Amino acid sequence: MRYDRQIKLDEVGVSGQEKLRNASILIVGVGGLGCPAAQYLAGAGVGKIGLMDHDKVSITNLHRQVLYNEDDIGKSKALVAKEKLQQLNSEIELVAIEKALTIENSEKLFSQYDLILDGTDNFETKYLINDACILTGKPWVYASIYKNEGQLSVFNYKNGPSYRCLFPKTTRQNVSCEATGVLGVVPGIFGMHQAMETLKIILGVGNVLSGKLKLSNLLSGSEQILNIQKKPEEIEKVKKNGIIPVKIECKISDESRLYLDIREIFEQPRINSAKVIQIPLSDLDERIWEIPKEKEISVFCQSGKRSKKVVDLLKAEYGFENLTNVEGGIETIISETTFDS
């Protein structure tokens, strides 16, 4: 009875529902993209869903990550998502993975699932997903959001093109929702598109967006589908060398100051300097003792918004009087950026 409405479809039927029950999917990032994708895939009866996210729910998530509510603020996204989705469908297996995807854990993790759904918002992790999928032979469903626009594709599907075929090298810095803003409905719509591509792959129906890049501007209503040319040399490079790290490095313009970088480990560009203390916001509670109180420290993030909240928090609750926020974020304190992939 639970799946009656979709079993009636010729493209699904009882045999298709069995395919869904026997399928396993790993969602990397249970945020703006991952939340709606997870909800619809759980509702559809996908038998095993991995929910990977090292982050905690914040109030700034709620306008677009509608799986969560105010009572969840401060809790693990992976654990909360598992609990909520289990209430939606108690018949499926849900696995909460409270860690970030890394070079060290990606291949072992990917080998446990049939396909990967990308819910991340940074280039470094997308290249990591791509390379790990090539090495484990897994397809992955990609989406990327910028303001009112989005991209959608499926990579490494049935010997099709990879992400590196489309973007051989990183040519610009990450642009996050924090820095540019986003209407909550935009990642919601693209997350549902990702769920649809996933269902098409599992069921073996429709035209999977392999070798295609769908571009949509939801404000203007325009859409475009581009062909992606496969570049076998890019795929062979990964097979030969393994996962190829993508690094965006920069230098701070004033080496006389001491800084505290509260961005997460995947946020780019990275700064390699003895003048920068790097404590991700998600680790702040456990690592406050690493922040000196006797020296003037400039606190920064990607845009200056999170760092302002951290400065206010540390002043009010921990007695720090030596902290100032970097208005405008990292772009205001760097002098040089280099790309390597």
C-alpha cells in the first residue's frame, strides 16, 4: 500500500519497486540539495540510504534545508536526518555518517553503495567524489547552485564522461550560499531533480543526464542542455594516479597580524601560514583552548557573517576581549591566489 501510487506506473511496477528496495545510495552532504533528495528517495522506498554530513544544524539552514526545524539547531545533521527519514519510512535502512568525506575514507565508503548523490557546495569535494567514483566504478549525480541558477548532470555512468571531462581544472574560487545568498527553493528544486535522476538510474528508465549538463535559471525560467565531450585522458589520469587533490591556496597580505580561520576544512581557498590558527566552526567547542587571549586576533570566515557571530559568542560566553571580526571575509585579507589540481 505504501508504494501503490508509483507501482501503478508502467515504468515502475512491482519489479521496479523491488529494484528500489535492493538499491543503496550514499548522499554526501545533507543540506540544501541533500535534504529534499533524501526525503523523496526515502519516500520512494530506496532500500539503503547513507547520510553523510559532519556539520550541525544552524538557524541559517532552516530556510532551505526543510528536513530540519528549530528544535534541531546544534544537533548533528546526519543523526537528525536519519531520525526524521526513519519516521517517514521505517521499512528502509538509514545510515548516519557524522564525518567529512576525505581522500582516506572515500573509496572504502563508496564501495558500499550503488551510486553517489552529491549534496556538497565546494569544488574540492566534487573533484574528490568524481575521482573516488572513477576508482570504485560508481556513477554519481551532480548538482551545483549559484544564486538563482543551477547545474545538473550524471557522471561516470555506463562509461560516460566524468566531472573532470567537463572541468579539467579548477579555475575560480568556491562561491557559497553564505557569500552570495540563495532562495531556499532553488537547491530544493535541484535536489528533487537529483532524486529523479537517481530513480531513473535505479529503475533503468528515461533519459539519464549522462553526457549532458542541464543549466537552469529559475528566476528567468530559462533552461539549456549542453553536451559534454568525454575526455578519456582525464579519466585515465585518475585511474593511474588515484585521487588527485584539488587545492586553492592564497597568501595573507599582512603577515604581522594573527588570524583565526573558522571556516570548515573543505572551504577554499586555504591559507598556509603560521599566522593563521585554523579551527573549523564545527570543532570550536572542543578547541577553544587553542585560541590565545593575550594577543590581538582577527577572526574570519568566507564572508564575515559566521566570524562575527563567533566573535560575539566568544566575547559574551568565554571572556575573550582580543578578537575582532574581518568584515567581508577572506577576500579582504589575501593578496595572491594559486590553483592546483
